[in-house]
Amino acid sequence: MINRSIIHTSDGSKTIRINDWDEQYHSVHGALQEAKHVYLEAGFKTYLNRFPDLKNINILEIGFGTGLNAYLTAFESIKHPIKTFYHAVEAYPLKKEELKDLEYDKLSDLDPSIFHKIHDCTWGEMNKISPQFSIIKRQEFFSHINDISVFDVVYFDAFGPRVQPDLWGVEIFSKMYNALKSNGLLVTYSAKGSVRRTMQNIGFKVERINGPIGKREMLRSTK
């Protein structure tokens, strides 16, 4: 059984720590600010800016985890005249008591009802959370993903290469490349050289861009 605990991060938001791995679900420098910077700003909003006439956007999240990225995307989607379809992949969903202890429904300036709807909705089915945002939570291993040219943006938020190097290799990133549409984006908090080279070898055009607080760089890749 995985030994997990709730910890506070530097921006006041909480995250989950896997004690046996010395690994967190989000940055200890700020769970909320990291999610906003890496996935909303560098991923979702960047794609919308590149394609302003978009009617629908399809997002794949690798590592649903606490649901924070989905929550922020659902809230942000309200501000845009498009429909967002969100696929969140997670092999080991968190327990309800862990989600409650994170208190993400108490984060300021956000709508707590959205957080609860996302976590209360049925796994394996597309659920409409708001007129702009629908989500399907897929309980599966990343290695089982076989979508082809479906997604505009991939949020790659797996545990780090130090603890799960197999998730950052050719097999998984080839699946991500195949799952993206042409000109689709993949964003991740990692800036590791081996990760960048693997994506480049597969065919991605990879940018090093400014990282969130506490991390100098992150990666954004285009198919």
C-alpha cells in the first residue's frame, strides 16, 4: 500500500506527498501556481491564442491525480466561447477523504461546485460539468492509451523521471505524439535533457520556456 500524506506548499495550497518515493503530486513551491503556469498558461491558453477561431478543444491529461488541473481548466473554460472536452487518465484514483483534506474547494476566486462535480461524476463516461466543459475520467494505465489524432493539448503531469522513468521514454511519448492532432501542444513541468531529446527524436518541436516559481525551465512541444 502506498504511504501518502497531505502537505502544504509555498503558495498556501496543499498537495499529496508519496512518502516512500519522496515525491509530490505538485510542486512544493506552490501547487496552485504550478498548475496555472504549466497547464493553463503554457498549454490551454497558448493553444487558444494560436487558434482564436476554435469551436472545440480536446485535452488529454496524463495523471489526473488530485484533479487540480481539470478544476482550473473547467473554471477557465467559462471565460471562453468554446467547448472543452477533457480526458483525464489515472490508474490509481485518490480516496474521497484525501480529496477532502486537500481543501481545493476552498481556494479563493474559484467555484467549489465545479471541483465537487468533477470528482463526483462517473468514471468512464463523458460528464457535462458546465455548458463549456465536459470530462471523462479514464481509469487506465498510460501504456494502454491508443487514441489517434484526437487531442489539441496534452497535459503531461506524470510522476517525475526520477521515480518513474518508464513513463518518460519513447513508448509513452510516441503514444502522446500519435494522440495529438497536427500542431497540437504537449506541456510538462519537466525540463530534463533526456526528456527533451526523446521528444525531439520522436518528431516533436520542443521549446524550453520559463518554468513556474521554483523551477527555471519547463518544456512545451508541438506536433
